[in-house]
Amino acid sequence: MNKRDYLVKTFSRTKRKDYENYILTAIWHKLDNMNIKPVSQQYVKRQNGNHALMDLYFPQLHIGIEVDEAYHHGVQKADKLRMDDIISAVNEESIKDFRCFRIDATKSLEEINKRINEVVSSIKEKASKTTLEWKTYEEELMQLKQQKYLSIYEDVSFMDIKDIANTVFGKNSKRYQQSYFKVKDKMWLWCPKLSIIVDGNAYSVAGGWLNLLAEDWSYIDESHQDDTIVEERKRKYMAEVESSNERAVFAKYKDNLGFNRYRFVGVYKAAGLSPENEGFIRYLRIDDKVEIVN
């Protein structure tokens, strides 16, 4: 996707929110810098574990913008987040210079424009001290390949399983049809589609498999809708627990533009049956980074 198409799709997400659309597009046009990449509707995970929605986020500058419209003032209870939002959230814990600007859309036009100009001035000041380059996806992968590790705290996502295998694990493949396979000694790549939770019940979106990721990513519970498969797994789970096999997990989700992506959520190892439900096998996160094979 080129910059033009990306920008159109990004800002079209606010077209039904008149005040928000006015404020965010005004900020973007006043910045007048095509090296700055904007991201709309970006969730940020606070250090206290809560999530906040940034109406606009500039990942290169670690700056978020929240627009407070009239209905926001009476809303105290946060909406329950989709698992996609939780996976794609930027982790404030890893961003020491994160800053959020709030703009009150209930003010007069003069006050709103004054605040917009203040925010734009602050963003430009930060941009002037930052080396900015809006990289293509391929350039991002090349840069990642030069690193020693990939951490869960990095705002990195992949479009395809082959991109994970080739970039992180040194493979050279044009396509992978499986979402679970061995990538190196004792290390398996696992790219699960996470289950949908409706009224407290888990529903499979991947061939009957049920994959439940903890909100803090500390564990994954895995089961199946077929009782025969569940019983077979329960008979054999101790062999996996006693092995030294590990799973590098890249969870599948939809990004803020609706495209499928894969995000690294950690390295996991089978620990036994889930304390919440013995029909599930629990995998505990044992590392928050994975070594990149060069």
C-alpha cells in the first residue's frame, strides 16, 4: 500500500465522527511532513495494565492524540477490548518518552484551533529532533533482520508467516501453509488464530482449535472443540511438558485498518493442564524476546 492509499484509509476511519475528523485532519495538514506516519485508533497499554485509545498516534515520535467529544464526558466505564486491540496495542512500558495530547472538542472553534496549533507546534519540535523515515514494509523487515533480538515490546508486525520464518529464523521460503512447524533445534514457530469470546464462551476460528491468550500475554491455554482430540491431548501432554521444546508465538490479529497481521507475544513452554479448565493445556511464557537468526 502506497502512502496515498494508506493516508486515505487511515483518516477515513474518522469520517463519521465530525469533530474528531476535523481536528485530526487539521493536525495532519498543518504538520505538512510526509515522513511522519500517522496511525488512527491506536490502543496503548498503560503501565497500570489499563488500555487507552489514541485517536491518532505517531509511532516514530511516540506521541498520541485523544479527542474528547461531548459523549466522552459522561462515559466512565471503558468498553471491553477485542483481543485484536489487546495484541496490537503499543506498550507504554517500553516507551520512556511517550506523550499524549488531549483536545476538547466541546470548546469553541477558536479554542479548538488554538489547541490544535499548540499540539502541532509540539509535534514539529519533537520531529525536528528526530530522524524521520517512513519505511516500506520490506525496509522494516530488512532493518529488523539486523537486530540481535525481537522483543514483545517492539511495535513490529508481520503480514505473512513466511516473513516471520525468513526474517526472524533465517529461512528462505516463498510460502508456508502451516501455522505450527519447527524452525530450529527445540524451537517451534506457532501462529495461532485466537478464539473469540462471546458471553464468556470461547469459539474457534481455526479448524476447531481453541486458543486463549491471557490479557497480559503471560500464558496461552489451548484446546479443541472435538472431545476425542481433547482426550488424546490430555493423555500425551506430559511428554511435551517434560521435553525442552519451546514455542515462539506470533498471534494472528486484524490491525487498525482491518488487515491480517502477526505480532510476537513471547516464547512459551507447556506447563501442564490449565487450572481454570482441565480440557486445556497451558503454555507459560518463559521469555519476552527471541533471538534473530542471521
